[in-house]
Amino acid sequence: MKNLVSRFIKDESGATAIEYGLIAALIAVVIIAGVTTLGGNLNTTFQNLSGNVGGEVGNAPAG
């Protein structure tokens, strides 16, 4: 029984898994923040481009 408790205390595989999970979560947050910022910038760019080309998208004259 003493040997089992000793092995359980020395086992660090759970801590390693938690560390990898935290690193993955941090990377995901950074990616989401980057994509959100990039998406906003792209939306503004396409709106400006649409205005310069001749109006809003979807309001093209029927022809």
C-alpha cells in the first residue's frame, strides 16, 4: 500500500497533461483574437472597396 501511494505522489503525467491543455487554450485565445481583429479589418477594407467601385453590394443595377 505504501508503494502504491509513493508511486501516485511521484506520478506527474496528470500535471503534464494539464500544462499542455493550458498551453493549447492560450494558443486558441491568441488565434481567436487575431482572427477577430483581422476579420474586422477585412470587413472595413471590403466596405471601402465596395463604396469606391460603385455602391453597396447587392444594389447593382439590373441589366
